[in-house]
Amino acid sequence: MAFAELFDNQIIVDNNTPLNELLEEIPGRPGVCMLATSDDKPILILYGTNLKLQVKRRLEPAESAEKSKKADLRPLVANIYYKMSYSKFITQLNYFNIVRSIYPTRWHKLFTRLNCWFITLDDNATVPVFKVTDKPSALMEKCWGPYATKASAERLMETTVIACGLCRNNKNLTQAPQARPCSYAQMKLCPVVCDGSMTLDDYGKLLDNACTFLSTSMTDNIEKLEQQIKVHASQLEFELAEKLHRNLQLCRKMLNPIYKWSGTMNNYNIISFQPDQKIKTEGSKGKQPGIRPVIIRPEGAEILPPFALNCSHEVCHELLTNITNANTSCYKEIDYYLLAWLTQLLNRSDRQKGLFIPINSNTTAAELTNQLEDHFASAKLSPEDDNTDNDQVQDQTDDCGEVADEPDVTNQ
């Protein structure tokens, strides 16, 4: 494998070179590095907020050789490859992608909770039904997600079924239109398509409404229900208003942050803005804070070149244009494990993960620019602004551990 495609820099290690002199060539900045043998067999892949300290801890001799279980790696290491970054998230993303490339058959065993869930509409059944699955396919045109847990996906699917007045007994639908109505039909909580009381064409319209419901933000669904309740109440249709009010209460329970990062997979886009090194621009005194965008789609995450903060509006307009053009065609595949990894990360509270913004058809360049500038206005954008001793700080915050503390990948 050509490691030069995965890493930006390489250091050839001479065992006669003192460790302190060797460490001078390694940046004390965030990034990913790999220790390899002379024939480029990986020994360790490390990542963290200080590459210099990471390598130092692995290569320095143990204080007591008799009591220490630490392996002496210094004689084995002939090459050090590394890739720098300027944010915690991009460091983690680079590590995730590098490990997948180097260990294609067993990389997933090195990460925890690599699963996510989706809601799909099964069009192959006699009467289409919604299902929850962890095995999505690009062939699924009607697919929503990703959701961090199966329970959260099932809660949303159940809310959709109730709010849109769908059949709640999928077994009966397999026998439609010759099935016997269930208890939901007797309570008038079902359109009764199972025995033919409602035609399949009319039920198809309900399914279309449900698809629209899932594709719309829950805040917009709630606003629509509130307006409908007012209309029915003004017309003295209190029974209908009460029914909609029950649906409204269900929808309000779905105003959970875990649903912020999900949507229809045919139009799934998230833009992340991460701090990067400062950039010199024309017409400005000194360097401007640097921002690096990352576009996340079902088929993967694309890390784009950085831009200066004072160029935010132009870049945001270009990003939205590119996303709009890309959405004209359906995605070709789903990078399931990447989506699962990102879903778990996005649903975890972490102030250092940067700015993430879900993109929909209503997002404008002005709104995107305002969110970006508001987020980074008071944030420390670049490691260049930090004048502290990295080694001292690193003793407290060494690994930005996505996998585990001191995440080592070894050839065994």
C-alpha cells in the first residue's frame, strides 16, 4: 500500500539518532501518525491532540525494564508517517479513514457501536409498510435516517403511523383486502384498508402524506398541526380538533435532539465547519482565521480546502450550489459504517467537535454564513493562537479518544 496517499509526511528513522532529536521533526499538533517497520509493515497507528507526545510515549524506554510490560518499539520503527489537522473532528475522521484503508478486513473490530438504523417504506409488499432496518440499500428510494438507536427509529415510525392515520396491524395488510378488521378498526383508529373499506389507491395517498411527514422537520409538522387544530376548532369540529391535538402531543415528544441529524437519504446533507490554520487574504492586515468545511453525504464525507473567515458568504453560496447540483441525482451507495460512526458522534455532547449544520432545500447562504460567523466569533479558531507548552497541556488531554484511551492498532 502507498502510505503517501494516506499521510502527508514521512520521517525515516535512524536508530542512532537520539530520541529528542527525532522528536524535533514531529509537530506537537493534532493529527494521525503511523509507526512502521523498514518494509512498511504497520506497528501502531496513533491519533491525538499532540503527535510529538504520542510518539514520545511509544518510543521512549521504560523507567524500569524489570517491572514494565511496555514493549520496546524503538528498534522496530524505521518509518514514521503522519497527517496533521487543526481540529478534533477532522483528526478523528482522518484516523477512521486511515484505519479502514490499512486494515480493510478487521478495522470495524477496533471501533465500538458502529451501528445505526433507518426507516424504509417496503414497496414490495401487497400494501407498502414502514419498517426499521440496519441494512439500508441505495435501491431503497424511500429511506429515512440515520438514527442512533433502534428504539428512536421505532418511536418515530410509530408516531408517523399514528399521526398520518395508517394501519397499525401490518399482518392484516398482507391479507388485504380479504382480512378481518382488528380492534383498531373497531375503535376508529385505522383506515380499514385490510377488508377493502378503503381502496389501495386512497391508502396510497395516506402513505404519500406519511412520507412527506417523515421528510419534513418535526417543528414544521407541529406548526401545521397547530394551524389545522385552530381551523377545526373555529368550525366547531371539536372531535377532529381533539384527534389532531393528540397527534400534536405525540409530535412534541419527537422534538428530541437525536432526530436533528436525520432525514430523507435522497436529500441527506450535513456541512461541518472546523477550525484550521490562519490564511492570508488580499486587502486584510495579517492573517485571517481559517475554516475547513466538510460535506457529509450518504456515500461519504468530503474534506474540502480551508477558507478565510472573511470569505464565508462566497464559500457558503458555492457549497450550497454544489450540494443542490449533487442532489439532482440519487445517491449510488451508502457508506453505512461512516454514517454509523458519525451518528454516534453527532449525538454525543462534545463542544470540541465543531459546527455541524443539516442542510435542506430552505437553507440559504445568508443563514449558513450567520451560523458560521456566530459560532466562530468568540471561538479559538487556530492552534497558532495557543502559546502554551503543548507537552504540559497534553498530559491532561492527550487522546481525543474516539475508539478508546490510547487507541493502538497493531499487527498481530
